[in-house]
Amino acid sequence: MKKVKVYGAGSIGNHLAQASRRMGWRVDICDIDEDALKRTKNEIYPSRYGTWDDQISLYSNDTAPVGGYDLIVIGTPPDSHMNLARSAVREGAKAVLVEKPLCTPDLNGAQELFNEAKKANCLVFVGYDHAISKSALKMSESLKSQHMGKINTLDVEFREYWGGIFQAHPWLDGPADSYLGYLQKGGGACGEHSHAINLFQSFAHEANIGRVVEVSSIMDYVNDGILDYDSVCLMNLRTEKDIIGRVVQDVITKPTRKWARAQCENGYLEWCCGDKPGFDSVIYGKDSADVENLNIQKTRPDDFFQELQHISSVLDNNELYNESPIRLERGLETMLVISAAHLSSKNNCTVKIDFSKGFTIEALSF
């Protein structure tokens, strides 16, 4: 039986704790806030999953056990991720899962985490669970096999009013009460909905069109003297193989639209998340042929269960790590695009990414 420690008793922490128990694993949840631990036991977990699970142990960060964990989950706000993740690596965890976005846009600690995890032979994953959903994997398979021919362009959108986030966190009155309202803490549309950037990169890898090397963005910033975040983020991207595409992320769209389209030589592929209640879809549209729509049933807790199943399979066979869509390197590539997007918008220019300079701000240039 695997043993898991979860940092953070908020929404993500509860989801990953429940998914871990669904896997049959032992779980310890820890948080700096005793009220958050009480809320998990008495409100969040039972309201979502029916009843509290007495097999879950709760600790303050100061009293949490140290050592002996197969997996340590970092489900706290982004500006705490690097310190906790690096500490988890030093603690000797076999694997670490860091919720997205991986870090703050200044990339502080990112290269250090990469170096330290590699030296410790610790497998680090980033919580872009949509990239390993059953529907996204189906889309990836088709792109890799060139089922519709070579890809010509790629578009991905995550457009979602963030009211749903606050419904899942009723103890928050709004974006000012958390990192969400502060881009430098990892909030705003570009950070919070960076699933779209990550999916663009994941699909691009499978389609063999290379990494993103140029970013041109326009953002709608909100700054009222307290809040400082981007509500809309529009990005044009270019890959190493000179394929261009588009990513849109916002925190204002109702109803939600989570969608991707790959236009290929002989047709198109579309990925839709939750376009029908309880389902994701992959749409295959081949030239001169009927459109095929594949519906895949799932719930939101299934996303996290699928994520832990993936991590478990990699822990059982470490050779699979280099093929994982959610491995640390992929999450770091996403952070480079997030940082480049802010730099591009603020300076009204195209920003280039030089991977030879590592996962640092120095990798970005005008």
C-alpha cells in the first residue's frame, strides 16, 4: 500500500486525498491552518464524497510526519509550491505532485527544483490532469498516428468564469481573499487556467511539431489598487517546427468553454471537456466523411483518480516517466510560456524562449 502526504486542506487537497483513498492508499493531510483541517473533516470531504473517511489522518504542518512517503502532494497556493516541493524532494519522497501552476511567473526556484529532483532521482509531476484524461489521451493518439494527416494549426481555449472556484471555496469572498487575484502569486487567467497552454504543448509534442519558442500575447489586466491580475489572456504561439497556433484563457466566460481543435491535412480533431454533463468528447472530422463523435463519461473526481493511476503506473515502472505528459519538464515548459505571455503583453512585443538557458527568466528575450 502506498503512503501519501497532502499539503493543503483546500479543494485540491480534498480531491487528491479522496482519489488516493480510492486507490487504497494511506493518506495524511496537513495544513498551516487548524480551521482548514476542521473544515475538511466536517464540511468539504463529507459534502463531496458522502462521509468523512476515518482512515485519513490530519496534522498541522509542524506536527506532520516526515519521511517514508511514496508520494507527497503540494496542493497549496502557487507562491508556496517551490519551497514545499523542494522540501519534499529533500525529505526523500519517491514522487512529488505539485498542483498547477507550478510556481510564480518570476520562475523563482524552478531550475533549482529541476536540478534537485534529478539529483535525488525523485519523480516530480505537475497537476495538469486534463493532459492525461481519457479524452485528451485519445486526441493525442490520433495526433501521434497522424490519423488526419500532419497538423497545420492548433487552437486551445480554457474560458471559464471563476465563480465556480469560489463555489468550491465558500470560505473565500472573492479573488482578493486568495492568490487568484494576484498574478505575481500565480493567479489570474494566465496562471489559473494554464491547462490550455499545457494542452497546447502536450498536443504539440504528440503531433511532433516541437516546443513553443515564440509567444505574442495581449492581456486585459485588472488593477484597482488591491487586485492585480489578468482577466483575459490571448496568445499566439509558434513552435520549433514553425507551426503557429492560438491559446485563449479567461476567468469571465459563462458558460464555460474548454476546447481544442487541431486542423490537419485531411480533416480536423476537436477535444471538448464537459461539453455535455458528465462527458468529455473527441470529434473526428475527416474530409469527405461523416463526423465521428466519441463521448467519454467521467466526473470531476475521476480526473484526479486518473491522475493518480497514471502516477502509480510510473512509480511501478520508472522508465515510463520520460513519456509522462505531466512530468516536471512539461510543467516547466508551461511556466516559461506563462512568464513569456506576461512579458509580451506588458512590453507589446513577441517574446522568444531559449531552452538552452534552462527554466529561468534569462531564457526569455525580446
